Amino acid sequence: MKEFIHNKVKVIDELFTEFNQVQGLYADRSFDFEYRFTVFLNKLSDYFKKSGDSAKESEVFRVINLLQTVKRGFNPSKLEKINSGKRELWWGFSYNGIESIDSLLQEIYRKETAKLEEGEEILNNLILSLYQQGFLTDQMLKDLDSVPKIEASWNLLLSQNGSISVINKKLMTKLIAEDIYLLLEKIIAKITA
């Protein structure tokens, strides 16, 4: 099942905000870092579990388990008992964990925003083309001032025009209908501003 991309981007933005706070604690070598990083990692693994992304959930668990191995007194890279410097080793592996999580979140964010940008470009070209052809007027665009009105108008266009229906099918391979309506709302707001 496809996700609501606008919501996914919003959730990832919120996760980044929290993650940046955790990274700030690491930079300050705060005593609160370990607790906050653990809470964040658990929250992130729950998010991936709920979204059904077991590969990303597994990556988060890998980081959690790496840190737990150090806390139990073993060096995860050598699988040897740590006799001294356990705390410093834990900070080093925490940095590796931060790097892994950052890469993971950046990858998701780029992928999802690219879907929205591609959809926006397609819809922007379509709306401008319909406007140039006289199918849409300034007044018609101004009347599309809410998502329900945009949805009704879009569905009417789909039933009347086969080429728009093909464009819609292309968009629906990556987005859901609600994403399309929000992108249309954004485009129309730019045009009528």
C-alpha cells in the first residue's frame, strides 16, 4: 500500500528535528545523550515497523544492538571482551550509529521529496497547458480555493479527457490521490497569487 507522501515527508522532518537535538547532545557529550539516543532509535524502529519497512527497521536494530554489545563489554568489530576504555569505545560506536541513522533518514527524505517534485512538475505543466489552451481561466482557477473543489474538478477532468487520465495513471504509480490534490492546490495558489 502506498503512503501519503506529504505526511511521510512531514514525519521525516519531525524525526530530523528530534535527531538534530540528539546530535547536539552528542556534540556536547551530554549525560542525557545515551537515554535520548535510545529513545529516538526505539521511536524510529517503531515507525519503520508500522510502515512495514522491515529493511530499515533492521538497520535501526543493527545500530541498537551494536551499542548494546559495547555496553555489555564487548567490542562489536572484534568480538573481544573490552578490558578498558569501554566508555570511549561506546562514544565511538555511537558516532557510527549517528552516521548510519543520518544516511538512512537522508535517503528516505530525498526519495520522497523527489516523488513530490516530479508530481508537481507534471501537474504544473498540465495546468499551464490547460490554461494556455483556454480550457482553464483565471476565474476558474480562483474558484478552486479548497481541496474538495480541486478534487471535484480533477475528477471531472479525468472523466472528460483521456490524456489527463493517462497523466493521472502515471502520477498514481508514485502518489496517492490526496497527494495530487495537495500538489494541485499548491500550483493553483502560485498561479493565482
